Amino acid sequence: MNQAQRPVTEVAAGILLDGKRRYLMGQRPVGKPYEGYWEFPGGKIEAGETIFQALKRELHEELGIEIHASEDLMLIEHDYPHAYVRIHVSIIREWIGEPAGCENQALSWQDLDGDQLTVGPLLPAALPMIERLKQFLLGTQAQT
């Protein structure tokens, strides 16, 4: 089946960005495709949900936090062997609660200003998200 014939799975992903210029990544749990790979928290957008509603639900389920706002960062598509995904990526700068691995996934804060990740391997779609985040934040700093 070629890409045009595969169903598209709509996904909301959130990049939590803290005041120390770090972003949060989670490790995919055992039993899921690409188990052990690192990604940004999020998941499938359910029927009738907005992107933000899905993001809010997923971050509560995965991390035990509450969010009230997000900033759109990018839209990226990736053709994985198990699914063709369209990922709506948002930045979250404020949340209520301390992020925890509610699905028994490992979590790791990564330094935005560092050149090296301390986790790996990354899901293939994660690296372009990190690159876009850095470009976006550099552009934001240049404007201030």
C-alpha cells in the first residue's frame, strides 16, 4: 500500500519547556511500537477532539499534569511501518503538577542549549521537532 492509500493517524504532541531552557522527553513503554525509543509526550486525537483537547487529555494521562494553554510549533508527517502519522506539535510553557511517568515510561529533561542529547534512540520524527523548536526559540529571542 502506498502512502496515499494508508489512513492518516492524527496525533497531538507537546513539548514541555521549563524555565531552565529544558524540554521533556519520554521513553516509549514496553509493548508499543518502537518500544524504548524516546519521543515527546502526546497521542492520537480522538474523534470530536480538538488538537488542544487531545493534548490536554494525553498529557494528563501520560504525565499527570494539567495544561491550560499551548503554542503551535509545527505540523510534521512521518510514514512509520505501523502507521502514517500527522503530528501537530505544540509548546507548553506552563503546567500544574510535576511531570511523572504515569504509564511506567522513563522521562528525561534535555538541555535546549546543549549539543548532545542524553537519551536515545529517538523516534525518527522527534529530531525535526527538536530542530524546529531551537529555530523557533532563536527567532523569538531575536524579536525581544
